[in-house]
Amino acid sequence: AQKVTQAQTEISVVEKEDVTLDCVYETRDTTYYLFWYKQPPSGELVFLIRRNSFDEQNEISGRYSWNFQKSTSSFNFTITASQVVDSAVYFCALSDSGGSNYKLTFGKGTLLTVNP
Amino acid sequence: KAGVTQTPRYLIKTRGQQVTLSCSPISGHRSVSWYQQTPGQGLQFLFEYFSETQRNKGNFPGRFSGRQFSNSRSEMNVSTLELGDSALYLCASSLASRTDTQYFGPGTRLTVL
């Protein structure tokens, strides 16, 4: 069965600090996809990144970066020089290769609060 | 391109009633999935529709049902509402493949009194 664990329930930082959100996943599939979504107070889940299991290259997008390590089944997300607008709940999610039971499995989320 | 839209945004119902929620996917997207979000259980998959057929279903009672129309718009229905059905219901659309990225709508906040 698929499982996503986000051990950090809440994180509070001061603006301009760097912050890393942890994500550990479990799956029996060799082909799978990992995602990060952001949920601001408005409620809509905003897509941030999608990564397949065969691509372990780290990715950077502006202040955001992602570290994918299959050896430790982790897909961590780092925000550099955090800003107040980064305050939201962040979800890590996993989907399999498209078998009969395809679905997105989400972690419980990490509430990030960036204080001015 | 317009995003995923959901109507209504807020609903208040009483126990025993039924409710229908609507979702319009991004233009060109043919797959629609529904999720329930509660503080206790987090985000849980309800079902997925593709080409008017339910392609996958989560572990929810039969009171939860859905359908998809030929224009890919989808509705979900909850009958005989219970207090525990109070939640944010999120709809997501994707192109077609089960592995395509899902894009979410703003959700419908359902309160059952």
C-alpha cells in the first residue's frame, strides 16, 4: 500500500530564513510519481512540482528546490529566503504507475508560517 | 486558460438531506477526480471519472456517488447526509492518463448541521 509521511505538522520561521519540508514515501511500485502542492488559506491546492521515479535530479525553481533520494524514499522541499506569502499548508503526494488502483495519496501536510 | 471551477463554494445542509456538487475541469482535460478533506482524515480520494466512466473509487460508503458528462463536467452526490460529511470537497482535473498532473479547484465547503 502507498503511504506518504510528513513528520512535521507545523513549522514557524522568520522571514528570509530557509526552511525544509520533509516527505518520506512508501510504495511497492518501481514506477511512481511524486508531487508537492501548496494550499493557502483560500483552500485551493496549487500544483508545485511533479517528479517521476526515474529522475533523481534535484530541481530548482526560483526560491524553491526539491531533493529526491530514492535510497531513503524521500522527496524534500526547501524554500530559500522565505517570505510571508509562503505561509500555507504544503502537501506531498504519491501516485503509482497507473495500475487499476490509481489515485493520489497525500501526506497529512505541513503548516508553514512565515512571520515578518 | 481557465482553471478548475467548482460550484457552489459553500453549502449548509442538515442531516438526512442530500447534496450535489459540481465541477468543471480545465478545457481539454478529460479526467476528473474528487477528494474529501477533513482535519482528522486529511485528503482522501473519493473517485475518478474518465470519458463518463468511473475509473477508480476510494473507500467511501455508497452514499457518495458521482457522474461525468460528455463535456467532462462532473457532479458528485452525497445522500442521507451525516455530520461527519462536513468537509472541503476538492475536484481535480487532468488530461487523460492516470499519471498526468492533477490540477485542483477551489473546493466546496460543506457544513452539515
